[in-house]
Amino acid sequence: MLVGEIMKNKGVGVIAVAPDQTMLEVLRLFRDSNIGFVVVGQSNDEYLGSLSERDCCNAVAEYGSEAALMRVADVMNRSVATCSTRDLLPVVMGIMTQRRTRHVLVLDGGDVVGVLSIGDVVKHRLEEAQRTEQELQDYICGTRYH
């Protein structure tokens, strides 16, 4: 399955924050939006980096309570894992494994179109496994085959 097909089902778009926002503001956004990853950018078509729950935890571990008031630009990940809408899902799974990340920014011709999370991957793989199981049951029982 191509990443672009998964993004069509999921929907496109990203939640972005400005680099001068504080970590506390982003953590509240995480809580209120039930997310764990944002793109950091000056505008919708530009990304400078990303900030994940893991980045926030690392900042707190390093800077203590001061981390809450730090600017996003000071703790964001500047080496964002990316993939293309034309990549196959196993390629993205490899990127997630190799980079030890749960989120990959999806690009289409250089434009950011969304974020693929490990949860999205698991959901797709689960649906795929359920379809395969049903097809095997139908084959064994002789249903839906003429």
C-alpha cells in the first residue's frame, strides 16, 4: 500500500506551531488535541523541525522545570523523518524503525501533506490482517467464490 492511499483515508493536514512558542503551550496543545507530535514552522508551507512528546520528555530530563518555559526552537528536532506519498508502507516502517521515531512527515513534491504515525501504521496493518483472515475463511468455507 502506498502512503498516499493511507493519507487519503486518514485525511491530510498537520498541526503546526511557531518556533517561538513555549514548550508549555505545546504540551497544552498536545493534551487538548490528543496528539503527541507537531510540525514547527513559520508558515503552513514551511517546516523547520518537529516536536514530539519524546522531545519534551528529553528536555525536562535535561533542563528540569525550566524546560516548560523554553522556546520550541530550542528543543525541537531539526532532523525530521520524512517520506513521500509514493513510498510503500514497509519503507516507512523501516524509516520509523531505523530512526526510532513514531511519526514521519509525509511530503508530496516537497509540500507537507500530513503526518503518518505508528498508530496509523498499526491501524492499517490490522485492517489488512483482518481482510486477509476473512478472505481465507471465505476460501476455506467456499463462500463468496463461484
